[in-house]
Amino acid sequence: MDDNKCGCWAVLRRGVSGANCKSSSSTDSANTIPRTSLVYDAATETRYLNASNRDLCPPNEAQLSSDNPDAPSSDGKSPCQLLRFTFHELKSATGNFRPDSILGEGGFGYVFKGWIEENGTAPAKPGSGITVAVKSLKPDGLQGHREWVAEVDFLGQLHHPNLVKLIGYCIEDDQRLLVYEFMTRGTIPLPWSNRIKIALGAAKGLAFLHGGSEPVIYRDFKTSNILLDSEYNAKLSDFGLAKAGPQGDKTHVSTRVVGTYGYAAPEYVMTGHLTSKSDVYSFGVVLLEVLTGRRSMDKKRPSGEQNLVAWARPYLADKRKLYQLADPRLELNYSLKGVQKVSQLAYNCLSRDPKSRPTMDEIVKVLTPLQDLNDLAILSYHSRLSQQGRRKKRPDGTQHHLASAQHKSIRDSPLNTGKQRCR
């Protein structure tokens, strides 16, 4: 271990996690979208958005694809600087994988809290040494050995402040485990400034993956894969579905269609053609979650509001309605210009033409100055109230009418993001 000690482990807990669709059993042909042009129209998008029970993998395709052909085989070779743990060491480090040490669960399996000694793989007593997060592959998990190898491969070689640190791994008989730095942060709801910081950090992580000499496409970017340290610095985790990007004059990578429903780019679902712009679309969905506080998919909402992209797109296209997207739990404590910029950026990321979407480097440039904005909507709101209150009262007894007009003005103001305006 170097001096870059473990931080804290936590999924971004804002209630914005999508329903994972890697294992849906539906093969209804009515829900299968023909593989045609990469540029799709509104009708095609609506069809895609409404097909909520469709598996992201077309029938039998997942079994025919060797998604990561150049991922290293498990022949005992250790990726650079990763520690190799025994199963007994991790069993002891997590207290025999006791239920009260579970941090979370995903398609891969359970994540347990554990402790190891600072200078090696030996287990430590709880509260001593280094706190780690141990992810254990379920024998019947949605993600299998191939995804486990991909995660070891990518995180064993890629190092960046906005990528979670993989400490080591365990491969023993049929046991597959990964050991990460431990992170603990996340509240509901997060303030606007923290949301922007998290979005920017995640954007930097994706920009790093896309911008290398050997680009990597994340392929499963979503809120629940963004981890936060104690300072709300975002780190991308779960690289099991990551894919090496196109090389040379190739424009895309043809691969099986996997991911999480509500985040995957429609043209990728329709064609299996994967590009960095597929990640950009997913980033646009997360930006909407940051802005609205809604989930990418929420079956508890009315039919027209269950898919966040479908519900928000008309608001994004109309500047007069942008503020109705803002999370009412923020209570006007957000930057007016920030909401405008984030809304426009989300709109561009979600463009139906992948080529029209910005690059992650361009997204980082847009988000960076938004951290320093202080034009809070609540200040503008109080300023308007004060101006109206200072208006000279007329002697003809119209004060009551003025108050009524003021109430209507506040109610109809684009700054009003209360529940009555945000369904």
C-alpha cells in the first residue's frame, strides 16, 4: 500500500438508482427495436423508452459474444501493483462475511465492510488497520467471471483521482472477490454545490477513460456507480462492463448490448454499436437526476413521468420551463445560471444524433465554472418580494388587490419550483 490511504465507501444515496435490466427474461418480439440508423426520431425513442420490460441483450446474443477478448485470463498473473488475497484472509477481514457488515448489493454480488493490515493482506481487528470494501461474486450472479476479469484488468491499470482504487483481488477455486478502498458519504438530498462537484468529478473520470491512448468506454455509467469520499469527491466504480474503445480508423465497437435500463443510449440498444458518445448519453441522464432529484426510472410515478428522459425532454427544449425541472427539495437554493447551463448540457448530451453530443472534455469545461456561481434563486425571490413590498400604497384602498397580485406573481414565477409546479 502507498501513502494514498483508503477514503470512505458509499453509493451516491439520493434515491436515484435505476432498475438493472441485465437479466430480464422478456423476449417479446413486439419490444424488439430493429437495428437501423444510429440517428433515431422521436417515435423510435418513445418506443424504446416505453419498452421497460425488454432485456437490453437481444435473445441469445449475450451467449454469442466474448465481450472482452483481450481481457487477461486468470492464469495466475497479477495485474500491476494489486495485492492477491486468500479467501481465508478476506473471510477473517469481514468477520466471516457477517450480514451486519453488508454495505450493498448489485448484479455482481454483496459488498462487505472489512479491515486489513496496512502493509499487506493480513486481516485486522475491526476499527484498526485499513478499512476496505470487499465485493464477492455470487455463484449465480448476473455478472460472471468475465466481468470480474474485466474489472481487475481495467482498474489494475487505470489510476485517476476520479476512479475508485482497487487494492487487490482473490481467485480461489470458485471464489471471486475484489478489495477496494472504503468510502462513506452521501445524504438525501445533497445541496446544489455538492451536486455540481459530484457531476464534475464524474465527468473528469469519464474524460480520463475516453482520452487515453487506448480509450475505454465505461458502458454502465449511472448514479449508483458513483462513489463519494468524505469531501464529496466522485469516483467511478464497477468496471465489469467496461470495454476497450475503437482503435485506428474504427468508429465504433460492435458488442453485446448490456447495461442498465434508463441509462443506456438508445442507438446502442438498437444497433450494438458502442462509442464514447454512448457514455455521454448516460451522463446526460445522470445530469437530469442531479437537476431534478428524480430517478431515471420510477414506476411509482404517473405513466407520463416514469421515464425521466421522456418526461424532462419537453422542459429542456423550452427555456421558459427550465426552472420547473429543479428539485423542489433544494428550496430555491440553487444557481439560476447553473440550472440553465446544466439543463442545456443535459439536452445536448441526450441528443438523438450521437455525433451532436459533446465530448466529455467539453462537458468538463462547461461544468468547471459552475462551482463558483452564487446567483441563488432564493436571493432573487426575496429581492422580488422586497421590491413589491416597497411599492407605495395607493390611498384608494387597493392594498388588498396588490397583495393578491403579488401572490399570483410569485406563484406563476419561473423561480417557483414548489411541489405545485413540479409534479
